Amino acid sequence: MDIELADAYVNQQNKYRYLSIDCSGIGGVEQIYLYETVLEDDFRQEEPARITYYSETDQWEINFKGDEVASAEALHDMISQYMDGYEKQEICYRYLEKSFPRDILMMDSGLWGYINGKGDVVIDCRFCAANDFSEGFAAVRIGDKWGFADNYGKMVTAFRFDAVRDFHESYAAVSQKGKWGFIDSEGHGRKVLNGDGAYMKMLKYRLSVLAILGIFLAVGISMYLTRIPRDMKVYGRIADYTYYDRKLSVSDFEQFDHDSTYEDIVDRIGTENGTIGSGIARPYYELKDGSFVILNRTFERSSLVVVNDKCREYYILPPELEQKSDRIKSREMETARQSEMNGILWMLGLQELEIKDFIDGSSQGKNAPLGEYTTDLLQQYTDRDITAEISYYFGNYRERGAQPLIQIFWLYEGSEPAGFGYVLWDTDTYWYIFYGWDQEPEEAGEDCTAGAEQYELKGLREILNLENRSTELDTIDLSPEKIANSLTDFLIEQKVIKNKRNSCVEFWGENGDGEYVCLISANPWERGEMIGADSRATKYYFVSMDTWADKVVSIRVMLLDRS
């Protein structure tokens, strides 16, 4: 069969195959295509054949279904066979345009026009090139100039543009003499821009304006909402809230001590943002970073704590530390020593540990004291090559104001560290805090465990070791109300931990001979008292410090490599 360019062929399945030629040519290259289009699928187009002519080198490149063809005669035979069963049509259908009454581009005698879905001619074939309809207008070309026609074929603009883009949001980008600008739906010009990409520049400009307006609106709404009285969630409680135009930080509260009163704070900082709690209401202040500072007053003594909406983060001024007499310390020490074997068996998983609940008086587990640790005694309970080191310190746990005895266990299997744990010993007299700190419960109280925690270890890793006297160590203040904060600040400066909010001083203690120890937890995803051993992201740092004349002379930090 004879095949001509720009002719269409159709079979009984309503599949169209036609040849077209791109006469525009880019860089001396002209291409002839064979297309197959199925109208009933809205539009699907395949390209079985392509002929490319390079005018500069006078060479042809022929391809049919991905294979290179040796000659034009061979391609003609392949196409003739490919077109078998198709009949010639006068109009070449290209594809469907959904945005305007299902008009379809058509081509006749090398010129383009439009028909509707019924096959009726809507716009005669008189354009050298034509684009799809967009927002009711189509870009069309006669010669080398472009213009825009509406859906009745009426020209909205003259053919005067070198290049165009389709309409979008009532505007179309157009180019004249290398400069880009915009026209509206009536063909009126808008601001001219140099270079290409006018449409994208317009779109980016509109988006940037909308973004700026959105930011101003969000800020305005936020400022309005913060200034009206409302409820605020503070430390897990719903509290009343009043906005004040001030930017407070933690440093504003570091000037106060245990003797500072509510009136002192109001005189220097101002009225609180609100109060939390029922019964004894506690005032709180909003900080500029979104956290809060709560003032606690107990027996005419003050403490200041940083909290967020859910939990406590850390103390600026911890509760004043309860002081125990030497007689109580001696009694607690003896009780703890007689239970050393109980602590070791607890760490090995061979026995439960009695934990006293100071509020309801109940206990978990109940075991008689098994005595002080010896290697021979331990071998009666396990066949493992386990040894232990046990040390004692009086200090503080999570800055609660109590002064527990901290019993620390290090377990070794052979020469390798196998476990770390601690038991807090205190006197069972929770009730007496309601009557004042001066009532020592030497007769009424019972020594018992107030808490305990342990970790299996794979090893220990030294993070920091300053053996010699260094001026850097002078920043560590050993006073009970400052040791936790100053040590944390020092470790942040040494890049051991990142910040206070994502860390917690689990305990600190002193053995009476100038040796201090501290356990610090850190977790990038948790804050303050919410940090716990259940998360694998939690890291524990054991700090030991030697002192002389109330000054730190050396410090060592070990990372507990938990199993």
C-alpha cells in the first residue's frame, strides 16, 4: 500500500495510525514519526517508527520498534506490513482535550484545527501549529509568530509573539524580542520580565506573597491568643494563665536562695503567670523557651524547679537537704551492711529486694538479712565466677530533699564488669515531714530500702579523666544546693552531655573522706524525670571526684555500656 505523510489510517477497532513530520527542525535535525493513537482510551500514543535526518552531515538514522533499519526501502516494507488492515482517512486525530467541550486537535494538509467529540469541525485547519485548550484559550501559530484563539476560533491577540506558554490562573506568559511578560484573557499586557521562566517567576511571586501574609496572620493570631486569659497545661496540670510581655530565662531566677520569699520574687521579677495545684497553690512563671519555673515553699523554705507541660526537667534551686544525725547515719549503715548479700543476689536475679512504700507502708518482697558480702558466702549461692565491690555514700536522689544512704554495687565476672546497681536506704518516717524537719525519728523509724535500680553491663568506657588540679574544676560547687547544677554545667562544657533538659542527676553522694560520686542519665528524646532505663537511647554516666578543702582536684567519668 502507498503511505503518505500527514495521512491517517484506521482499522475496525477504532485504532488510528498516522505519519507526521516535524518541520521545525532543531540544529539541522528533522524527524518523521509514525504514531498509533486509541481514541476510546481518551489518549494513548505509541511510537513504532522514527526517521531522523541530520542535514549538516546529510545522514539518515532509521529505527523501527527499537531496532535499527538498514535502508528506507526496508522501512517502507515494514511500515506497509504494519499498516495492513488500516484504511486511509482525510483527518488525522491526535488526542483529546478535556478542558474544553472535548475538542480534538486535527490536521489537514499540514495545517491544524479543532473538531469536537462528534467529529464536527469547530475551528478550520489553518494553523501551522496549535496547542491544547487551557482555560478556554489555545496557543496557535501562523508562520513563526504565535497568538491565542478562543474556543470559537476568534483571535484574542494578533500573531506577534515569538514564544508563548498556555494560560494558567487567567494569565499566559509571552515572549517578544527575548523579553518575557504576561497577557490576561483579554490580551492586555502586563509587566515585562527579562529572560525565560516568566510563568514560574509569576507563580513564585504569588506563592511568596501568600506565604508572607500567612506568616503575619499566624503570628497575629498567636499573639492575640497568648494575651487573653486562659488555661495552660503546666507540669501535667491545668492551670490558670495570664500573659505578660516579658522574656524570662533561667538566669533571672538564679539570684534567689532558700530564704527568698514569694514577695521577693514578685518585687524583682513581677507577678506570676498563674498558679497550679489545689490546696497549697504554687505560683509559676513562663520562660521565653516555652518552659516554666515553679516556686515551692515548704516550712518557710523555697525551691525553684523548671518544668514543661508534662514533667519536671531540673531544679534551679533544689529543696533544702534534710540533715541526719550521726546516730541515724550509723544505724542505716549497719542495716545496709547486713543486707549486702541480699543486694548481690537481687542483682544476679536470685532474689527479690524489699522496697518500702513510704506513703502506704507496704513493701515489695520480704527477705531476712543475709549478712555482709564475702567471696566464700557468695559461692554458696552461685557457681559463676562473681566478685563484688560495695561502697557507701550519703547524698541525694533526684534532688528530692531527702538524704538517703546510697549503697553502690559493682559486679565482676572474672575480670570483666558484669553489673552496676544501687540501693537507697532511708528511715520509714514519711509522716514526720508534716510536723517539721527538727523531729528526728530515731526511735519510731525503721531503716528500709527506699528505691533501687540495676543494669547488666557489657563493659565500661572512660569518657573524661582530669587527674591534676585544674582551674576548670573550680566551677564545680560542692554545696548541696549547687552540686547537681554546677556538675551538669561542667559536663556540658566538657561535651560529655548536651544540655540540662535532656539529662537527669539520678543521685550524688559523699563518703565522708572527700570522695564524691554522681550518676547522670541522658536521653535525646526524653526530658528530666521522664528519662528512664527502659529506653535503649538512655545513657548512664558514673562520675567520681576527689576533693581537698571543699574543692574538686580530680574527676573521672565512665560510660556504663549496658547490655
